Amino acid sequence: MTIMECAGCTLIAYGVPFSMFVFTIAHHPFRVIISMTSAFFWLLSLLLSSFLWFAVVPLRTQLAFAVPFAVIFQEIFRFLFYRLIKKAEFALQRVQMQELTDKGMVFDRFAVAYASGYGFGLISGTFAIVNVLSDMTGPGTLGIFGHSQDFFIATAFLTLCVILLNTFWGVIFFTSLDKGGIHRFIGPGTVVLTHMLFSCITLVNRTLTPMYTISLIVGYAILLGMIIYTVVLRGFNLNNIRQRIN
Amino acid sequence: MHSLFLLVYLFLQIFVVFCSQPKRVVDRMYISFDRARYCVRRLNGTHEIGCQSSIRGNSGRMYMIDNDQEFHIYLTDKKLIDSFNSFIIVLNVNLFNTYYIDYLMKHLDKKLNGLLLYLKSNLSRPLDFSHDDQCPNNRNSFYLNQTEKINWNSKGTSLFFRSFPFPIMLIDEEDDYKRLIEFYRQFNNSQSSPACGLELKAFQNAAHTTKTCMTRNDISHSLIDLQEIFCDPIGGLNIYSKLPQSIKIKPDQRSLKSVILILVTTDSFQMFLKPKGSTGGVQQPATALITFLTLAHLIGQEQDEFKKQNKEIIFVTLDGDALDYSASFKFMFDMINGYFPIGNKNEQPIKIEHIHSIIEFQSLSMTNELWLHTHPSSLINQTFIDILLRNNPMINLIRPNSPLPPASSQIFLRQTLSLSFPVYILSSTNQNQLLNHYYHSFFDDPSTLSINISTLEYNTTTEISLWIKRIVEPFAQTLIESLVGIKKNVIIKQEIINNLVYCILKNINCPLIHNVTNQSVGNTFKPFDQTSMPFSINTYPISTTPTFPFIKYVLGYFLRDRSYDIQNLTKISCKEHAYNDSFCSYTFVDGYAPSIINEKSFSGYCVRSYLRFVQSISPAFIIENYDLSQTTYPAWTESRWTTISLRLFIIPTRTHEIVTLIIGILLTFISFCILFFLRYYTKISLFQPSSS
């Protein structure tokens, strides 16, 4: 019965994001709304990518063509979402701040960037894994044609990586644009480049074995890099952290 | 290569949803076998028989057993049996008998989740394969209260009439077997490596008994219009036809003992079905049916002779006798209640006292000797028998009052207490043996009659066609001699028999049927092109089968009024004849050349024939307020089912599953703890519940 395997993979992929939701987003209606809207924007980017794929009929079978464009469209829509948030912020600021602060609706830019990245990541990961999870509920597992049985665990970990990466990419993207100056180019540039790298690793992997470990290592390395970049961007240093903890 | 390609595709799913072909992971996980035969559930008044699977399918670890030695090795391997919850045993078809199945069921008990039988190749067929009882149809037969029971089908296993709690399927295609064994050998080498598993899905809607199921059928949920049917009563059509010359219209009285019935059955059953597969039934009833139709043609040819005497010969086909003689019970029920012949209320009914005798063709194989079974000795006409034996030295007479083999005539005798008329059964069955090793099984196919079906053409003269000619011609001669009183050599064209053999055993969409029907009826045979006539349990009219239209039109044509052959009628004048005559049917057809004895050939012929047909379901379903659990009449129904599937896959090892689950739980738990700590022990604003 691979219900166990299915449950296990669901928990691997969604366990951490679920905890994140419970402790950082659930109590804040504003963040919930931002996440959902952000997810919707990701869906729009996917729609556009699929139009492009559909339109270019001869290249439908060439994966290498569709992937970079998908990445580009996603990042464009991330930017468009940022513009949307900016407008909202501007509109909110025109209303009396006191009233909103009493109700608990303070505009925390960091939280908004975080929630938007989280929404993007959640929907992106769901699209990746949901079909695989439903195929997992039958009595069998992969392997009759020689594939490795670790495929499902690898997919689950990769989905987790995608969700977390998207969260941090969101934070970096928005915070860099807010900071202005040179950061306006470095931040988004890093995001686009690492995103492209992550997706294209898959295409490069066509000639290597075992491919799961390589993509996972690259993915989590990029994740570590993004975490460090975020921390640096937010201006944390050792003193600040000690303060926050106490 | 496969695995790389697969992973690339999957990563792409993360970024782009649509792909060029609908390749999903599930296509790389399961291998389906679409041409497997399956066993279904049937119900009667008191029991259910057959197989049943759970609605999602029965899955288990696959274990292959090829011979007796491997069987015992498997049963003594305690470690293997304990390490899995459920098994699907893949058994060589030669081991499918009560000894092995009972042993397996007793030993494995709830762990036996399904059975898959395989046939290695067509050349390695088991010598005997019959799952009917050893004394077939003994539940409702003539011998209900007699002590002497002959095991006509001595190699029968009775497995058809048992109820199995798990599904049983059978693979009879050689390349399916090769694929199965290839994967099995690849993956079942050691205990630790992942093992092969099978999933058998054959969910049957009906349960318990016919009475329960028919009650369920009647339940209608008032809000929903659609009625859900779980089972259908078995039955088809009883078709009868005779020479159109002698039709008794009221108030003409019919003389006593003036009707001779010639019977044949048109159905069989098999334990393992396949849509569009061979259904067996060649030695019984196909050969008998071809003999029957050939005799009808001869009688039609010699209709001028039969006009000189006053007895009617009615040709009757019965559909549904394989299971407890349902069709014969219905026929006798109709006769006793005045519904025979059906169709025109101005026709004088035929009752028991009008029947002169019954002749039946049953279980004819291509044997060197035929046997004539008769009953009761007090009523049989010895002159007739003497003429028959003289005209055909192949026929031997069985001692009178011997037990009768399984035959529809038994019911005719039973319902009349053997006091009214004699029966004569012509069969290849001798005093105590059906000579058919594959009685009521799908192996009973043309190869058992030495016919090479792949090279059979429309007009090929096979041994069986020659054999049938040698039987039918003397028989027709005997009928003429005993009824009319003259000795006449009758000849039937070999071509007609060859055509019948081709149509019934190879391709029912043949030129013969198109020559004897009009265009719209002929088109109904097109979907059945290149399939033989199916001989299986019918649930008419739910299941569409070409059998009944074929028999109707061929029988009607062979017994037609031949005076119309020489009249050059048009379609319109044929219709006009139809308006004036309500007892016969008139169709305008192209004409079947070998049957027409006329120098001039016309573009179309008007066919006047006497043809009637009536539903042959058991009287149990017709009588008002009949309690279906009574055993007066048989009450067989067949369950309905939706999808049948057979899939092969890899079962994940238990450790792998548990490890995955534990990793998932740990990850969730650890992340929960870390974030909990971050909320309550730090002042990072992101984690605090109060701010926005």
C-alpha cells in the first residue's frame, strides 16, 4: 500500500511550509491575502508560458526551449506583483494610519515580501507534485522499467526546495527594489540568474547519473546562498541577532 | 536513458504544465494486460457463483507456480508467506483443478487475494479443461429423483459453480505470457529487492441471490430518474420456423400427434470470458447447429414431398439451456399455456397432445460413430428407428430406457411425465461419456475439429463439412421415408455446408447472411466482421449478439416457400403480398445462389417464410409474484460489471515506505518545533501573532 509513501512524501514536501503557514501567516489576514494574490499571479505567468509553448508548434517537444521562457515569465510577474503592492501601499498610506494601526494592519514590507514569495512558492510546488502524489496512491511504485525507487522522495524534497527558494527569492526581490540604488539591479538579477540556473540544471542532467543527488545538492546550495543573501540584505549582524533573541 | 528522460519531464512539470504527449508517471509505473480473460459472478435462486474483487481491485505480491514441485516449494516457504499481506498466485492453467485450488485456499486463507492463470502457448493446452459439473445440468433435470447418476463429463471440476471471494483471470495470449515472465524473472530474485505485484480489478455489482438482486433492481430513488440495474436474467430468443404450407388457422382443428419438433441449442458457457475473444462452443452447440440448419435446408428443398403428408416439422432453437435448461422450461411453459406458436392470435395453438415426437441434435463432434438415445421405450416408433439405422450405418442405438445425456429433451419429458411423446436424441455421446474434453470451456474451438481457422475460406471443404453431409442426407431420407412412404435419395450441395461452417465458425459477416437479408438488417452484422458466432450466456436484449438475427434469417430463408423463387417479383409487389398474409413474413433479398434451383436468376427475390421468435428467459421471471427462491423453475441471472483490468507493477519494500513516512513526520515535527521556538523565545516580528 503506497498510501504510506504518499503520506510521507506529502509531509516532506508540505511539512515545513505548513509550519511556516501556521506560525507566520495564519494569524495575519493581510499576509494570507497577499499569498493568495501572489499565487494567482504565478498562475497567470504559467498561462502565458503555455500560450507561448502552444504557439510555437515545432518546438513543443523541445523542453530546452520552454524552460527559460517560463522562468522569465515568472520573474516578470513577480515584478508586476511588486508594482501592485507598491500601489496598494501608496493607497493605504493616504488613509488615516491611526485607524489601521489600531486594527493591527501595519504595512510591514518585509512580511509582505515574505508572504508574496511564499504564495508563489506554494502554488509552484503544488503544480510540481500534485500529479505525482495522486499517481502514488495506487498499489505500485516506480521501478518496473528500471527507474529508481527514490524518485518520489527526491521529487518531494525538490518541491520543498522550490517552495523555500521562492520564499527567499520573493524577499530578496522586493527588499532589493525597495532599497534602491545598485541593489535595484543586483537583487532581481541574482534572483533571475539563480532561478534560471536551478531550472536548467534539469536539462543539463540529461547526460548524468544519478541525477537526483546533483539537482538536490545544487538546489539546496542555492537555497543556502539565498538565505545568507537575505540575512545580509536585511542588515542583520551578530549584535542585532542577539538583541532579537532576547 | 528512460530514467533520465523521465526526470527531465518531471522537472519541467514544475515550470511548464503541458507536455507534448500525456505522459504521466503512472504510465511508467504500471503495465496493463488488456487481453486477459476474466471470471464473472452469476446468481441463481439460492446461491451466487463465480468470482468477485473489491471495487478498487485486489492487489498482492505476485508469485508464479508452474508445476507441482514449485507448488509444494511455495507452500512450505513460511518466511515468504509471512512477509507479505496478500498474494496473487500466477498458476499454470494445467494446475487449475479442485486439488490445487482447495489446497491453496486452505493454506493461504485470507492472504490469497487473486488468481491469475496462464497458458504458455496454444500447443501446450491441457488435455482436459472443463469446469462444469461431472453430471452437467443435474439440478433441474429429468433425473431429479432418480438414484442412477452417470458422470457424463468425467473430467469436470465443478469450479464454475463455486463462489470465490477473489478475482480469477486468465492470460491466453502467448506474448502476454512472455512479457509477464520476463518481468517476473527480473524482479523476483531475492527477498530484499522490490518484488513484482499484480492488481486484478473485476468488481461485480450483483450479490447474494437472484431474489436479492432483482429486488435491488427495483429500488428507485425517487429524486433520481435513472434506475440502476445490478443483474440481468439470462436468456435469449427461442426461434422457430417451419414450411409455410401448412398453417392451421382457427377454427380449423389441429389433429393429434401431428407436429414433430426438431431441437437444437444455441448457447454454451465458459468460465473465463473475453470481449471479442473466442467463446468456445464448437463441439456443442456449433456443430449441432450447422447440422440443424443443413437439415432445414434439405427439408425446404424437398418441400413438395412433405406437402403429401399431414405432419408439420417445426425447427426450434433454444437459447439458455446451458444453465439448468431455462429455455426449455420457457418453451414448455408457453406450450402448456397456449402461447405456442406466438405471433398471431388466429393461429391454432399447439399443445402437448399435438406433439408427435421430438428429435434433438446434441453434442455432435466429428466422431466415427453416432448414438441415438431414446425415451420412453413405450412410445418410440421402432419403424422410424429401423429406417434411420438402415440409412446411416454410423448411428448406433442405445439400449432403450438408459439414462439420457444432458439434453433439452429431458425437460420436455419431465414436464409431460414421459407420457405424451417420445424423444430421439442424436449425439456423439455414447452410453456414459461426453467425448468432449473441453465441454463448456473456451478451449472448445475449431482446432478441436481439425479445422485450421486461419486458412478457412468461404467455400473451403473441410472434414467437418463432409461429415455433416454424411449425417444429414440419410436423416432427411429417413424423414421422407417414414412420413411420406417413399425412398428418395436427397442431395445437398456441399457449398451450402461449407458456407455455414465459415459463417458460424469464422466470420458471421459473410456473403450468406447478406444474401438472405435486406440491406438494413445486413448492416447490423458489420460491427461483427471477422468474429465467429458467439456461444456464451446471453442476457437478451441487454447484450447485443449477432446470433439471433443470423439464425432467424438463415432458418427462415432455408424453409422458405420455394414457389416464390421462380416468380420475378418486385419489392413493391412483395410488400403487397405481405399485406394480405398476416401469418408469414415477406422480405425482399438478393437471394442465396446455391439454394436456388432456377435457370433464370433475378435481381431480387421475395422470400415468404414462417418465422417466430420469443424471449427465452425462465418462467420464474415471467410468472406474477413468483418467489425467486423456489426451485420450480431455474432463476439464473448474470451480474453487471464496469471496468476489468489487470496491471503489473513493483511493490515498494516495507522499509522504504516506513522510512519515507518517518522522514516526513520528522521534518514536519522539527520545523514545527523550530518555528514554535522562534515565535515564543525571540522577538523577530515576522513570527509574532499580533502585527500584520
